[in-house]
Amino acid sequence: MKEAAKNLIESMDELMNRLMKETVNRDTLKNMSADDLSGIRQCFKVIDTSKELLLAEADKLDRIEDKLDKLLEIESRKIES
């Protein structure tokens, strides 16, 4: 799960980089209001926070899956015995 989350984050980063290259240039920034700039900064903060949360949750799910696999292995040994 964590690997899938990393792949998703990489795709998000590529998309955001492409979007910024295509839409933001010197003239755009010069004519942008302080509120617009603040909104863009806030958007990046939300995206960064969501990436951190995504990785943390994926890591947690991987740990849970590992524990469940161990429990299933122990249970199957009991059944075989």
C-alpha cells in the first residue's frame, strides 16, 4: 500500500509541476493579487499535508496487513497440527 501511495504522490507532483509550468509565468505573477498568491500557497500546503497523511495511512495499513498475515500463519499452523 505504501508503494502505491508513493506512486500516487509522484504522479501528483508531476501533475502540479506541469500545471505550474504551463500556467504560471512572469506576467501572471506580476498581475496576481496578494489574495491569489496566498490562495496558491494555501493550496500547496493542503496538497503537502494530504501527501503526508496518505503516506502515514498507507504505512499504518501495511503494518496492519503484516500483523494479520502473521496471525493467519499462526492460525493455519494450529489447524495443520
